[in-house]
Amino acid sequence: MQSVNPNDPLGGQSCPPMNMPNSGRRESASSPASQHDEAIPSTPVSGMENMPVDNRGSPMNDHYLQASSHLSQPNAGLSLGNNMDARLMSPMTDSDRAFASMNDVRNALSDAQTGLARGRRPSRTSLPKRQSRSRRSSSAVSDQEQNLERVFIWDLDETIIIFHSLLTGAYESKFGKDNTSTVSLGLRMEEMIFNLAEEHLFFSDLAECDQVHIDDVMADDNNQDLSDYNFDTDGFHGNVSTGNIGIPSGGTTRRSGIDWMRKLAFRYRRIREAYTMYKNSVEELLGQPKSDAWLTLRMELEQLTDNWLTLAMKCLSEIHRRNNCLNVLVTTTQLVPALAKCLLYGLGNFFPIENIYSATKIGKESCFERIQNRFGRKSTYVVVGDGKDEELASKQLGFPFWRISCHSDLINLNIALKLGHL
């Protein structure tokens, strides 16, 4: 994603319309175009020379046309509620293989594997080992984390979900959609995100006390029983200074400052509980009639965006089913609205709350370094995103980068994952 407006907690950014990539090749982020041309042959894949082509110059066959017809149907492949669509977990079909230009897959793989070949050099500002261990002391290291081979670091907006470009009109300009419909759907989703964050995730309390990670204030939590705790009357707002984010006002004593930090930690503990409880059943959290409005909005968004989220969820699902791989989310949205987005877009199953990071305060590169220190240098890290921020950060750390700018990039990523190339 591109630079974030600090006054927009929902993660808005100025993103001009992007050009559709050529189906024949795409320039590598890490090598000149001339070198890329030499490495990737321009001849078509055998057996596809005489096929019709789509508007990107990609060969089409009957499987492609059949798959395109399926995706053009409203809500095709949409996963809602507790039951994930079985198609997200199904093996790759001939339709999947023929859906995208094979040259696109080969070029994208070349870009990513160039990053893999460079290895995993140490970061420039690594945390000391003692500090790294202390950040993880709050919870035991799982067997999966100990045996991780690959960590996929995902951007959120305009990579997994389409949100901000609906509000700005960028999606309408790029994909030829109706401007009135795109903006209207974007505003409806924005309102739903805000309401969920406000009513269930303490958004007003925490807007100026944002954290990078849900566990960042855990050390201040005394594990008090919160079953009868009244957050409305605990005096949390009395010590907040708008000039100091996450720190009590200068006029308070050290004792009251410690008390305020404990109340802050209570709120993040309750957020963790709510997210974990409702990550697969947000309709129960919303209640009626909001859950009906949410279902309708999700279906309308999938129809408008040509099943963008479903394509992204296929990739997430392919990674999630592996025992030695992990999905991690790094977004420039503030942490609380980012959690609300994950709940409303049905991403909680792929991103446990401990695998979600907000880069609003520290930037993408610092988040990537923190993730690398958490999971160790034996793992390979692959960044998936749409913007310059994550691309530059991945270059600095020697992580391969897979760019997402259109539907075919998600399709190609799914193919590469199912073929075992990533």
C-alpha cells in the first residue's frame, strides 16, 4: 500500500489507478527489464498458440471461458458464515490452470524466486536476542511456529480486500465499474467497520492509544477478572492527553499512570477475547438486523469486484492448510479498525489475532523486522501486496515480493501455490 494518511484510522491512502500488466511479461522488482526478457521466453506455451485471446492478450480455451462464466455469476465462490466454501479447499482444476496466462505465472514466479535465491540476510536493525525473547514470553511457542518453513506477509487493503479504492473511485476507473455503485458500497462498508469497532472494540477509547500488536500492553495487565468489570465507569478517559498517544497526561502521578496503563491493557485483553470468540461467526456479534445487512453487503461487494475476495481467500486457504507455512497480516490501518475489517470480511480463520500487525506508527519495514525476529531466520518470508511501501521494505530485508494489482495476479499466485512453487 502507499503512504497512509495519519488522520484516517481506517487506512485510507491516495492510490491513483494502476495500469493492467502485460500478459506476456512483467518487469521484475529486483532486476532490469532487459535481464527479465532474457530469462523469460516470449513464445507461447505449447498447445496454446492458436487459441483466442482475452483483452490482456492471454490465451483462452474452453476451460477458461467456463471459469470466466462461473466467476461472472453473482456471489460465485463466496464464503459466508461458519461454513467455508469447499471450493477454497479443493485441488486445482483444469479451469484453474487455464484461467490465467501461463507466461504471467512464469514471470511472477521468476520475480519471487529471484528474491528467494538472494537468501535471508540479517536485518539492519535486529532486536537483541533477549528483547526478542521477552516479546514472546507472553505465550508458548507453538509446534507450528517451531517448524515453520515459510511465512507469507500480506497487505490488507487492495490486496486481500477492495475497500479504499471504492471510496476514491480508483477501482471504478481501473476496472470500468459504475462510480455511483462503487462509492455507495464503499461508504456502507466504511460505516459497518466503524460501528463494529466502536461498539465492540473500544475504538473511541483507543483511537489515540493505537498499538502495533495486540500483546504490546500485555505486561501491564494484572489478569484481573473482567466478567463484572464496567469499562464505561472506570475513569479511563480522565487521564488521556491528546498530545501523547498511549501515555497518560503530564499532570498525573506515576501511580495514576500505572493504573491507566492497566485499564488500557484490560481493553486490549477484551478485544482479544471478542476477536477470538467471533472470528468465524461475526454475525452473532452483529446480531439482527445488522447481520442481514452484512450478508447482503458482502454479496454485493463480491459481485461488484468480480469475486476479488474469493480469489484472495483461495490463496490464503492454500497456505493455511500447510503445516509448515503461516499467514501474517501487516496493514497501515490502525489495529482496531484492521481487526474489524478482518471480522467483517471473514478473514479471522486465516489470521489469528496474534498474527495481525499495524504499521501505522512504525512503518512496514519495522513490522517485517519484528515478524522476522519473532519467527526466526530459518524461515523464508514472502511479502504479498499492492504498494510501494511493502515492496521497498521487502527489498531492504531481502524478502521476495509478489505484487497484486489485478485479478490475474491472485489467480497466478493460487496456481503457483498449488503447484508448490511458493
